[in-house]
Amino acid sequence: MHSDGAPPLLTPVTSTQGTAIHLAGARSPHSPGATTLCHEMAAGPASAQHFHRLGCFRCAQEAVALGVLSVHDLHNATVNLPRFLAAHRPAV
Ligand SMILES: [Zn+2]
């Protein structure tokens, strides 16, 4: 729920399934039952560095669709999402 229309604040998170790094609401990664943008269960905070290597393409796409162009981890490292998508775009 965004009263001012601003894009949501997102942060990299691990999920309970697999090793990929996903994105979830920055307020929720610690709350039980929090879900990632691709609807997996968030397990805990992850670093931007890990997102660069193991980031979930679907989460990045969802984030950009929501108007989020960059995300920050707990150490204030940044992921530029359009750049991530361009670098990881799967061959079709
Ligand atoms: Zn994901």
C-alpha cells in the first residue's frame, strides 16, 4: 500500500528455495511469511554483491515494472536493476 505513489523500497533477500537472490520489500525481509517479488518465501537479507551474481531475473523485472531502478542492501551497496537485466537477459 503506497499512499504517495512512490515506488516500493526493496532489498535483496535469500529465499527458502534454492540459492538465487531475490527482492522483497525492505520492511518485510525479517517478518515471517514475507514473500519475494516472484512469490517465493523470503529467508533473510542478502548482499547486493550476491544479487549481482545470483540475482533472480524475474524479481528484477518485477521491480523495474514497479518503478524501482536500484536496490540497496544493508551495507548500502547498490544494484542497478536495468543494468542487471541487460547483463542477464536470457537468450530467447
Ligand atoms: Zn525472485
